[in-house]
Amino acid sequence: MAEIPDEVRNRLALVLDVDDLVEATRLATELQPWFGVVKVGLELFSAAGPDAVVALADLGFGVFVDLKLCDIPTTVGRAARVLGGLGATYLTMHAFGGPVMLRAGADGLAEGATGAGLERPTALAVTILTSDAGAPPHVLGSRVRAAIEGHCGGIVCAAADVAEAKRLGPRLWAAVPGIRLPGADTDDQARAATPEAAIAHGADLLVIGRTVTRADDRAQAAAAVAAAITAAV
């Protein structure tokens, strides 16, 4: 197996959509040669809570905490502070919550990490879900502006939206879910993209789940994704 450079591994986030922390850590460890980041979403966080973030960070992964926080600013800020202190590398919040909420979350996330002596994490504003094929055209721009005004370091968006989002916010970092290898089933992802297409559009982090985790040969699928990224960057 060829060694994958960290610059490639750190652009690949493995989705751990399982309801058991033992299973999640096994899957993460199995695929660690190709993935430098793992995503803890609602399913795993509901099952294992903060322990999931701590356990995966202790394994050496960047932890993408995908909880899509959306509440009053005080609540979001306090929750984000806790997650920053646990070792979250990235944290998602819904951009439609507005810039005041986003700023509270971004500030809380940074404060939590600083208090724990950790590197500054990145707050990500979710623009339009990749399962949403019917969002009005103006939505992307308004949500990108909210991310900028809310002091977020980046956004989550479909591959096809990255170029426009970065035109509006050149300094924003873009995480792109819905990644599929050519010929793979897109499942519920209305706006899926191949790894090559996502990189060509300007994606910084590819969030990858079923195309690898449900493959007959997970290692082979992971290697194919990594090879595509290596060739594209």
C-alpha cells in the first residue's frame, strides 16, 4: 500500500454514521491510512455523546463535529465552547441561524479550545444541504454573507456551489459532502460530485461516507478516493 501524504489525508473526512463508539473507532482505525479527519454526526453523537469526540481525537484524527447547531446565540455559544474544549477541529452550525448566532458559536468554539490549550478550531456555516435540490438561487449568497459576518472560518456546501461561495468570500474554507466515486449510487444526495469534480470546483475538505463505508472493499474504495485527490491537487 502506497503511503498517502498528510496533505491528502487531511483533506479527506470519513463519515462515521454509526450508533456505536466501538464500531466507529474500529472503522476509523481501519481507514486511517487514507483519512486524517473523521466526522461525528448526529447519530454517533446521540449514541456516545462527547466521548466520541475525545476518543477519536485521542486516535490522532481531526474531528469534524457535524451537529449543525441552530438556537439562540447564548445556547449555541455555550455548546460550541464545550465542543472546542473537547478537541473538535471543525464544528458546523446552520447559516440560516444568522450572523449573530454564528459569531456566538465561532467565538465560543475558539474560547473552548484556547481554554484547553488546543489549536484554534474552524467554525463552519452550513449553507444548503446537498439533499436539497430546490433551494432558491438567492439562498447561497445570503448564507455565505452570514458566514462572513458571523466570523466563521468556512462553509459547508455542494461542490457546484464552491466557486460562487468563494467569489463572495475568498478566504472561506469549503467542506463538501455528497462525494461519490464514478458510477456509485448517490442515495439521498441530490447534488453529489466525484472527488475530482469537487477539487476542481475548489473544495478544501471532502466529506466521504457511503461510497467508502458501504463498499464491498472499503480499503480499495478509500484508496481510489485518495488517488483521485492526489492526482487532482
